[in-house]
Amino acid sequence: MNNNNRNLILAMVLSALVMMAWSFFFAPPPPQPEAEAPVAESQQPAGVVAPEGQPAATPELAAEGQAVSDPSAAAGRVSIESGSLLGSISLAGGRVDDLELTGYRETQDPNSPYVRLLSPTVQPQLAEGGSAVAPGGAPELVSQKPYYAVYGWMPAAGTDPALVPGPATVWQLESGETLAPGQPVTLAWDNGAGQVFRRTFELDDQFLFTVTQTLENNGDAAFSAAPYGILARHGQPDTQNFFVLHEGAVGMTDGSLLEMKYKDIAKLDPVAQEGPAEIAQVEEDGWIGFTDKYWMTTLAPAPGTSFTAVVKYAPGADIYQTEARMPVQTAAPGATVSSSSYLFAGAKVWETINGYQNTIGIDRFVDSIDWGWFYFLTKPIFRLLHWLHGIIGNMGWAIIALTVVLKLLVFPLARKSYISMARMKELQPQMEAIKERTGDDRTKYQKEVMELYKREKVNPAAGCLPVLLQIPIFFSLYKVIFVTIELRHAPWIGWIRDLSAPDPSSLWNLFGILPWAAPAQGTLFHSFSLPILAIVLGVSMWLQQKLNPAPTDPAQKMIFAWMPWIFMLMLGGFASGLVIYWIANNVITIIQQYSIMSMHGHRPDLFGNIKSGFGNRGKKPAEKGKGK
């Protein structure tokens, strides 16, 4: 193996080690469920920063950004109930600000709380049954950092701002009692000057709200205003803060993906006098919102609608906002105008999001999932994994089946590599003899080795193919397992109850036999506690390495000898689904390589020694290639 080829392999190996070292030492620990505490009115700003043109008093913020008053504290509520969601809408601003995902819990404990997605600025209270009531005597709902969706109208030029509803407007429940699939709810607000505004919420059986805002003009003159929707997050949320994952603002503007992390949102240049903002004009199709690792809220105007997408930050109030501002609409006397849009608030389930993309036409909605730089591999790999899971019914076995399929796809290329490595291993004694004969003369050694390769018709670079093929596939599958919710809390067998988390077993306590606990997942010492999957991985890598020709250079030989055990230690903290893939990949590679070497007369024993077969006609390896 010449210097260039050795350097190539070493560079790739070191790159993989750097990646894993970075993940091991700098990856944040898994987020722990926090005890939710009520948010006092004096602790948080009470409302959003209104779009340009709204009255200054509407957001209920003082000049310093502190809460002055919050009408939602005294406003009634309308409950939300479906098979996927549970929560309520505040009549103050018509805010969707209380939402739990009933299909997901904080931990694997069946009694743990539901995942809370949206939270109000104050503690809302509902009467029994969840109907809209003023607070008093009802159970309290626990609140986290305020996070909600709110809608309103911006006054057009010449329109009195006091005549349009804003984030603080208290609405009346006009029809409906509980928002549920097939049971819409309509809120109404009369400005007292001849205009009646209505807001109708509809909900499907998953995570999609349809919000229709109407303006009925009963006055004597035309009335102009522009509808909008806002998503507001008070304070920076707790994020994974991992370099391979995007969390923050996400959107699509006429086919262009928009992604901004929270730290970048806070650094935006001031626009107009609204504070830092990023503004994009969408001509036909788009959406804008916030994404977490597994959850997302998104404003999506009806397909074909032009709007202005805004991402901004209010420094004084510490509020992150995304907005969808619709064009100005004018209602003639006696006429009614309306604007419809969608609000997605839920889990980023690929099948659900893809369904909204295909049936409703929300443009490239599946790109809200962070597929990464290798999206051209990540997307099809996930589709294949999803399909296999639908057939098998278990995500762990689906990962193993995916590994088999991928190995079959690349087998034609890998076959040549395995044959080349078998020939290289057969030539190992002759290479050792050349090294002894040439001593420290590297130039002479390289020259004689290249002559040996040429004489035996061996291409040493062919052995690099499996490594080259494995790297992008590994990164893509790592991305799939890390970011897709389908792996969250997905069990395999026995003790593996969450394929998105590290193997919880540990040699530290003899896999649960000894009375002390193993190092916690996400801590520095978890990998060094040697989970079962990590040990199996190390052994499988060691066996696979025995089938490959060993480097003649002592330093390289030592590096390769230690590699399986280094990977064993480092991958113990990786998601168990990824370790299962790597183990399955190693086992299949061993079977393929052993079979091909045997078929070509180079059958190794369990320790990697070549045994004579029909392919070499009983010759000793050292004799092959000598003068005839």
C-alpha cells in the first residue's frame, strides 16, 4: 500500500475519530424534564410586539419591556380537544396559547406529563369541561415560558388603529363550545363603528388548525386593513444546542429554505423602528415558524397567497417572533372580506407533514425536518427506513433490514474491494520480506512494493471503496436517527427501549447485577461504562479488521489495532439505533468478505490467516509471484 493510499485511509479514519470525539465531548446531555413553575405576571412580558401600524398600547408592554397588564388573566377560554391535542384558546387576542401533545410524554414513564408545546403568559383556568369562563375556583394550568400564536389586523393608511383588533383585544365566543375535529369555533369582535371582525378556528385529527379571519363592513365607507398571524416565544427556549441540529426560525419563501438560530435572530440589524428583523416577500407559496428538535409551530397562508414573512426579536421584552403579514384588504360598505391560513402546532411526524404537503399544498413542508447537507441521501434513507418499519413493525429490526438493503445496493462495488483485500492479504508475507530486505530505505521499499502490485495485478486503492461508501451513509443515518421523531422512545428488544438514546446497560455494574447505578446517559463517563452494544461493536470491528491486510508500518499497525476498542468506547454514548446499524453493517461485511475470499481460494480462519484453496492451486503464498 503506497503512501498516498495509506494517507487517504488514515485521513478518513482520523476524520471519523474527530467527528466522534466532538460528538462525545461537546454534545449536550439529553434534556431533562423540568418542573414547570407558574409564570408570575411581573416575571415575563405580557404580550407580543405588534406589527407596524398597531397601536402602541396593544401589546401590553411598557417602555422598558415589562408587563403592565394582561387581559388574558381575566378573559375566558375555549377548550381544545382532539385525539392529538389538548389545550385552550384565550379570548384575549384569540391566542392559541395552551397546547399539549397527547401522543407524546416527556419521558418513557407512562405517567409522565404530556409534552407541552404552547404556554400562556399567565395561568389560565377552565371550568369543568373546559368551556370559556372567567377564572375563579377552577384548576390551574401550569405554564412554562410563554409561547403562543396570535392573530389580528393591521390598519391601512387612513384607518384608525383603535378600530382593528390586535394581540390584546378581548373577543366574544359567537359559536361553538369546544374546538375539536368537525366542531369549529368562531370568535367575534365589534369595533362599535360598523365593522365586525370574526375569527373561525377549525381543527383536524392531527396538528393542523385552519384559521379564517373575516371583516364585515356595515359602515357607510370602505374599510381597509391587513390580517396577520404571529408566533411569539418569550425568552430563548431550552435547545439541544448541537451543531448537527437546527433549532430556531424555519420557513419556506417561494422555494427557498429559511433557517435562523436564536442567537442569529437576536443579532439582526434594526429594520424600520421595530427592532432587529428579517423580512422576506413571498409571492405565491411559503410558511414561517419556529422549530425544535421534534416539535414545531408554523404559520402557513393558503397556497398561492402572497404575504410578508418576518423574523424578529424585541430586545427589551426578550421576545422572538415570526409573522405572516397578509396584503391589505378593502371591504366596501355592506361587503365582507376574508383571509384563510393554517397553523401547524405539533410533532414533526414525517407522514403527517408529508400529507399536508401533498393534500393541502404547503410547499416543501417536509423540509421543516432538518435533513442536513446530505439531504440527497438522508431523505431516501429515511423513506426506506419508514417503509421497512411499516412492514416489520419494529424500528430496531427495520434498521437492521435497512442495513441489509444498503449493503446489497453497494455490493457490486464492494465485491471488487473484498477481492482486492484478499489478494493484498495473500501478498502480506512478500511485503514483509521486502521490508526486511530494504530496511530503512523507504524509496526502495515503495518501488519494490509497487512492482509487486503490478506483477500480481493488485490495485491497493480498491480497498478504500468500503470506507468511501460508508462515510456518507453513516453520516446520513446518524442524522436520520438524531432528528426524526419516529426514533424517539422507539423500542427494539429487551433493555433497548429508546433507539434515539444511548444503550442504558453498563459493564460498570455488570449490566444491572451489582447494586450501584451506571453513569447517567449524556455524562462524560457513560461511554466508558461499556454498554452491551458498544462491546459487541468493538468485537465485530476487531473481527472485520482481521480479514483485512495489516499495515507493514509499525505505527500504522498499532493505530489500526487500537481502533476497534477506541470506537467501542466512543460510540457507547451514541444513539443505540446508530450502534445497531454499525454492528449489523460489520456482521454483514464479515460474512460477505469471508465468503468472497473463500470463493477465490483465500479462505481465512477465525484469526485471519489465509488457508490454501482451489484458487491458489495449493501454492504457499510466499511462492506466488516468484520467477517461473
